[in-house]
Amino acid sequence: LSTYLDEKGIFHSDYTEGRYEEDTSQRYVFVSRLGLMDSMQQMHYDRVISFLETEYGLKFITLERSKYMNHGQLNTIKDQMELCSGVLVFASSYLHVLHGLEHENLSSKDRKTIRNHSYTSPWIQIETAFASSLKLPTLMVLEDGVIHDGIFDDKITEHDSLLHKIV
């Protein structure tokens, strides 16, 4: 196997002894992100995308809200992901929920503390699950404070070699 690796450690199936041709085909990455981001989220997104374009020559496919049809969204996501070599997920805060149990008849020791939780969009979860089902390597960038539930749960990400999570 190591005889087919180039000097950067990249495997080329069409490699023959004494000949090396660099793969110049475009590498597309599907980007899952919120349709509407606040200024900090947008700045973080722009920095990461710019770095990956500049350093690695990646091209990105993302579906804007206007491109989501009233029907067939799931097929559109699947079709676009199948063109890609990987997926980059920005799991940014979309919804803040105060929750807990407050009931006047409960003693203070039985009351749950109201906590502020942040969740990302359900579409981010859906797109990440699609990436997993298509066996695409996926880098998930979770905004600080976003709850690690659903596809982002540690029990899932720890046992899937194609899902990588950074917070």
C-alpha cells in the first residue's frame, strides 16, 4: 500500500510505478449551516470557509433557504451531498429554551432549576444524519453552548469513525 502513496501520503488508485499525476479534480464539500446567522456566527463561518478555500482549495456546496423547495427538500439535500467528498456542519445556536418545572405545590427541593439551553436547527440534524447515511466524512463544528443531542450525542459520535466533532 505505501508504494502507492505520494509524498503527501495521498493514495492514488491509478498510480503506476515511476509515474505520478496529481489529482486536479475539484473537491466539493457540502456545508450545513443556519439559513440566518447573527453577526458572530457569520464571521466565524466566513473565517473557516475562507481558510479551507485558501489552504486546501476546497469548493463548497450549500443550500440557501431560497433553494429549499416546498417539496422534495430531502431529495435535493441527498442529490447535492452525492456530489461531495465530505460534509462540514456548523451547528450554531438557533433556538434558546428556558425549561424546568415550576409548580406552586412543589417544595423547593422538588423543583427543577430553570436552565438556558441552546439548540441548533432540526435541518442541521437532518443534513448531518444524511451525511452519515451516505458514509461521508463529516466535521461538525458545534457552537459553544449548543446541546449535544440527536446526531451530535457523544454516544453516536464516539462510535462513528466518519463523524468528527469540535466544540
